[in-house]
Amino acid sequence: MTLLKRAQTAIGTENLFLLGGLAVVIIGFSSSTPLFLTGSNFGSMAFQLPVLGLLTLAMMVPILSGGLNLAIIFQANIAGLALASVLIKFGGAEAGYGAFALGVLAALIVGALSGFLMGLVVAYLGAHPILASLAMMIFLRGLGEFLTKGGDISGFPPFMETMGHGSILGVPIPLLIFLGVALLWHIILSHSKHGFSVYMIGSNIEASEYSGINTRRTLIMIYTLSGVVCAIAGILMAARFNSVRVGHGEALLLVTVLACFLGGLDPFGGFGRVAPVVLALCTLQALSSGLNLIGANQHLATAVWGLFLIGVMALRWAAARLYLTNNRRN
Amino acid sequence: MRKALSANIVEIRLFVVLMIMIIGLGLTTDTFLTVANLTSLLNNNSINLIWAVGLLVVLVAGGIDISFAVAASMVQYLAAQIFGVIGGGNWAFGILTAGSLGLGLGLINAALIHGFRIVSIVITIATFNAFFGLLMFFTKGRSIYTLPDWWVDRIFLFEYQSASGVWSELHLSVAIMAVCLIATAILIRRTNIGRQLYAFGDNPEGARRAGVNIALMQAIAFGWCGMMAGIGGLMQVNIAKEVVPNALYGRELDVLAAVVLGGARLGGGRGTVIGCVLGVFFVAITQNGLNLLGVSPFAFQMIIGATILIAISTSNVKIDMSSLLRRPQKKLKRGSNNDAT
């Protein structure tokens, strides 16, 4: 009991809970198939996780502030489109590193700008974030369809391939990018003034405003940064698939919200950390890879993700009740 | 009268904008104000409207439902199986089956939301994934084309041939839509339960202390939304003449945008059936108008998105002006489950 208590304080209840879930999933799959606990399986998981992971991080901070960003997928697509069009302008497959840097810059600017606009609407016009981002989503989807006529753009320089499929010291580059952003996100949220303001706004926007927090600037910052992370995801998607198409990853939109809630984020905002969300992502990835290995398809994995979230929420509810009754008795 | 005006300011503003659009399109194109165009507008949007009023009841009760469109797909598939086993059926039986299947799926949402005291967006995103994943898994993504005749045969309520020989007609779905609209309006505006739904959406804890049965409220709101989803799904098959498991995927967000545009408040306690109609037709007529004006179809979605963005922006600005002293509603109101332990 004391060991459990000590672990609880060191790692955090939420992390411990999710680590338990992850352990159950891993043990379950490794006992049912020998293919699960292998280097190649973990390698492919490490390549598949980052895109969903980055998009989830982009979704996470708006949820922490009490909102939602439904435009993330198309922000990523449009940013990828910006990168692609710069690369195509500089010769497609022959484009050099300079063109790539310029393209990345363009992608980041496009992502930031779309987020900035959304933040502006949310902060100054008081529009509900769900509605503002929904309108932005429809707009960006339309913009992408208009620009690409529904087709896809491909033919990127070979080093993009390395970025999407290569490794440094055995660690996949996409995973490094994801972990870097996750760490940055953690530092911003736990150790910066902006992060503090995010939590305060999520808890009570009125009270934060009266306490001298610049709520409008913080909200704009939240959506701009979310857009920047979307752009990084978009660049990674372009590198992974070696093509850009508007609508790529559309199915991931609600999965990112699911991952956030699984990671213990309060749906009303104000509470939640980066580490549990990363753990939740690992669990989802392990579930889908494991199900793939035992012969089920991605659709069954989607269903299991949904049922898993319900199960976890039910367990949390039961744990909270148990905690309450125990406290009352003492 | 003034009170009624200020209480429905969003609807009135949208109505005025819609009227301006209709008059503008009527003057600039000679095809907009024709019987053929207006009937096809009605036919094409009847399904969205059925879903919109279902979602409205959930929004009024302070919840949100992401899962209704895939629930509709699920109902279509299950209904096709049931009709196949029974070998026949008719419209009355079909509506009863689809309605009860949808009701059942809605009640699953309600039971999870109330039972575990989890906010509706979490549960409906979970059930969205569960429903869609299971549906795609069991159907293997295959469509069903062999459907009973009564289901896919067109029933015309109204037929008219213009002088130039263009046929225009109203389908059965328009009549079902009208019934759904009226039934929803009666439910939320004319019954005791409707008053309780608004009270519950506006202030769940206050309503609970005033003696409102919150479990019943969740069941009615999500059950009604599910039932409308099922009926809408049934009618969609009548138009599409096939059951495609992922055909309705993604429609939920479009319907949500239209309903909220029509004045329903995310967070509960506000929204009208008229607003739903205006919201759905605002989007539909924008698209229809762009089409008739000869704008490239690839630009439709972009312009619609921009229009919604402008519409929500300006509607919030005006509210700000009219009540400068009160602060605008910035945040999702504490949702439907404040009674959580």
C-alpha cells in the first residue's frame, strides 16, 4: 500500500492509471500473439503514432482552455499544401534544402495564421470555439478543394522520405519530432506564464480576466500555437505519405478528442497534463496495432477505441465514488 | 411583442438575411424562384432538417450529440437486415422500426451519460467511434443494393410540369420532415416536458432542485435525437436507393453548424425549430445560389465556411452592442452534468 502511495505521488494518479491500462493492453496482446512483443512491431508503432500524436497535442490546449479546435485536420492539410506548392515551384523532386526550409516556413505561417484568425473570432467576438473552429474547418476544407480540385500533389525531394521514414540512432525521426513537441508543450503548460493563463482561463474565464490575466491575448495565442502544431503535423504527413491531399487524416479528427479525454483532460477545461495524454496515445496505438496483428482491421480498432474510452470513464467514475465513500467513512 | 423580438433576435436576423438573399437571387437569376428549384431545395434538405430538429432537442437540454449521423447509418443497416428477414413491410412498419432502432441507440447514449455522469460530448464521441467502427467491421464497408421495393420507390406528394416541360415534385421525405418538425415544436414548446428540457439545459442543478427528473430529461433528449436520426436515415435510403455504411459519416458537423447558426446555444436552454429551418436553409440557399450564379463548385464549401464565419461573427457583435453592459457568453456553460458526485 505504501509502495503504491509512493508511486502515486511520484508518477501521478492519472499516469499510474493509464500505465496500468497500457500494461493490460500490452500483456493481453503479447499473450495472444507472439508478433506483438517484437522490435518490428514497436518500430511500426513508433512510425504510426506521431501524426495522430501531434494532432492530439494541437487539440489538447484548446480543450484545456475550455474550447475545442475542430479545424486541426484541415489546418494540417492546408499547411502541407503550402509546403508542397513551394517545393513544386522549386522543381518538385529536385528541390533543395533551401526550398524545403522556405516551404516549412510557409507551412508554419499558414498554420499560425489560420489559428490566429480563429483565436481572434473566439477572443474578440465571443463566438463559441466549437462554432468558430467548425466554420474554419468548412472554410479550409473548401479552400483546399478549390486549390487542389480534389486531387493530390506528390513528387517531393528524397530527403523528405528520410524525414518520414528514417531513424536517428534507432529512434524514428517522426517520433523524435513528436516527443520534442510534446516536451515543449509540457514546458509551456507547466512552467510558463502562458501555460498558467491557459489553465486559469479553462477553469474560469471571468475570474481570470478580473485577476489581471489578458484573456484575449491568451486565447489568440492558444489557437495560433495550435495552428503551428497542426502545421508540423501537416509537414510530417506530407513526408510520411509523400503526397498532400485535402482530406488526408480526416478520420483522425474525433480520435484526437477521444485521446485527449482518455488522457484525463477535463472536457470543460482547466485540468489535464501532457504526460497522461501521451500515455493515452500509446495505449490507443497499442490497441490498434495489436488488433491488426491478431487479424482484425482498423475499423474494429476504431470501435474498440470508443468502447475503451467508455470503459475508462466508467472506471474513473467508480474510482471517484469509492474515494468519496471512503472519505465519508473516515 | 418586443419581448418576443428580443428573445429571438438571432432567428429574426437570420430571417432578414435569408429574405435578402432570396430576393437578391430572385432578381439576379431567372432560375432561383422557379417551382422546380424550390421543390428540389425542399427535397434535398428534408433529411438534414429531420436530423437538425433532433439535434436541437439535445442542444436545448444542454448536451451535444456527435454520434447521430453514424447512428442513422447503423439504423439503415439494421433496418435493411430486419426487412430482409421479414420479407416485405411497408412505410408504417418501416418508420416504426427505424424510429425505435434510433431511439434505442439514443437511449444507449443517455444511459451512459446519466449512469456514469459523463459529459455528453465525451460519450457521443466514444459512441460515434464505436458505432462507426462496428458498422464498418460487420458490413466490411460493403453497400446494400437489394432493398424492398416500397423502401426505394419514389412517392410523390405533388407533381407539376411547367410550360417548358420541366417536372417538379415533392417527395415523401418532405412530408415526414414536416411531421418531425411539428412534433418537435410541440414537444419543446407546448408540453410540460418541453419546459423542463429548457430549464434543465439552462441550469441543470437548478432544475434538479426544482424537481425535474434529470434522468428522464437525458433520455427524452437523446432518445428523441436518436429517433430523428433513425427516421432521417430511413428517408435518406428512399432518396439514395442504397445503404452505404459510410455515406453519412461527417454529416453531423454540417448539421451542427446549421443548427447553431439558427440560434440554438451550445450549452443549453436556447433554440427553436424555426431557427433550425432558417439555419439549414441559409446554408442550402447559399450553395444553391452559388450554383445558379455559375460559381465553380470547388469554391462552394470555401464560401459557405466563410459565410458561416462571418454570420457568427456579426451576430455576436450585434449582441454585444445591444447589451453593452452584459458580458458576452464566452465559454461553454457548465454542461449537463453538474450534479456529478
